[in-house]
Amino acid sequence: MPKWKNYLKGLYDTKPDHLKILVTGSARLDIFKKTGDSLAGRYFAHHLLPLSPNELNQLHRAVDLKRLMKRSGFPEPYLAENDIEADRWRMQYLNSIITIDVLDFEKIQDLSAIRAIFELLRSRVGSPVSYESIARDVAISPSTVKKYIRVLESLYIVFKVTPYSKNIARSLMKLPKIYFYDNAFVQGDLGAQFENFAAINLLKQVYARRDYEGKNSELHYVRDKEKREVDFAMTCDGKIEQLIEVKYADNVLSENLMYFSKQYHLPAIQIVFNIQRAKKVEGIPILSAKQFFEELDI
């Protein structure tokens, strides 16, 4: 619809006070709202991410974490009758984004390169991503790699988690980790799949705090000069509120998690997919993934 923002602006400015307006759209809506007339001061943005265990509980549906990890929380594949139908939806979804939405968003000179970057990222979930390394693999410049990943971010295919630093500029200069909104895109072992699943749900909580509470919430990972690392750090106003380590099967408390928690007096928690019962070690809770994500307020 051409000049859709002009239409919405006029509708909002002339509507009765009691009328509420809800506008939904794909990732392209987020892109196109940056052009044309401004709607500043006339709307609140709400980010709609894949279904979470908490939401499935609210819908009175059984929560199957393995199914969520394998098919993702997008309603169509998650509720599909079988894996084949889920895979058919995903293939059509990806092809539509890569061949149509990308071209609508920006002039991309090499669709094969952006597809190659997408494929490389699938096997690097959970590891810091080097633009230079990907550039060598795809035979393009690091700046082009960065540009194409930014396009994939804008289309809600991937999202970045940057290392925590009180110095924002320094944090942006360090290597990010890149995760997928669709968990089924992850190529890796169960540990990588579970880490991506955790990242989606933690990001969903970040968006909920921003959109509904107006909090300056962020999701990071923690890594120091000695290469000690914790998977995730939830922050608000630049301060760490909680450290989170995720494990697929290891219920032994992470030494790095314990170190950062004790050294900097930070709340911490370890989430394990396969665990018989919850426990607490050195004051740090070790919970089952099902319990943690079903209770996560998103």
C-alpha cells in the first residue's frame, strides 16, 4: 500500500479517543517505517517473536522443548502435522526472504553471497563470529559481510549478542555471537541448538521489558582476557542483573559462572536441558530448562 504511513497518520490524528489501532506486519514493515512521514509519538512498537514455553502454557498446550528446538516456535512449523510439512514451510519461508524481501530492502549485488553467509552462520552458533573469516570463505570484503549480516538482522533472520562491556564502543568492536530466530536453522550438536533456543527466549524477555515496561534492557555474553566465558548476561541500564549459563546435559556447576558470580557479586543461574532435579551449588541455582522457560515472564 503506497503512502501507508500518511494514511495511518491521518487516521490516528482524527480518530475518536476510545478507538485503539493495531498495525501488524512482517519485517519489511520495520524497514519501511524508516522512510516517509514520521509516526513518532503516535505508536508503541511491540516485537512478536516465536512462541515460548510460557505462551504455550497460557494457550493450554503441552510444552515439548525438543519439538520447539527441532521445529522452532513459529506457529506454522510447530503446529504442523509432521516434520515434512514443517520443513516445507521453512524452505518456502527462507526462499521468500532471500529472494524477495532482501531485494526490497536494499540493492544487493550478490544474492549467492548473502545465501553463503547465511549457510556459514548456521554452523557457527555459540561461537564468536569473525567478519574477516567469513569474508575469506565467501571471497568478499569484511565490510560487505558486515553489511549483509546487518540485512539478515533487519529481516529478523538472525540477531547478534555482543560481549558485555561498560564501554559500549569497546563492546561493539569485539566479536559478536550470532543466533537465529528460527531454531531449526541451527546446524550443530544439541548443545548449540539448546543455546540458540535459550538465546531466543532470553531475547524475547529483553524485548518484553523494552516494549511493555520501557526498560533499557539488553542481552550480552561475558568473556574476559583469560577467556573465561558465560553464555548470557541480562542487563538493564548497562548493569548486569543476572548471569546465565546453559548446558544441554552437564549439571555440574560451571566454574566460569561461579567465578564471575563470586568475583563481581552478581546473581547467577545455570539452566540444564537434561537434569533429574533442581539443586543449588555455591548459592547458584541449577534448574531444568522446562521449569526455567515455562516460568520466564514473557
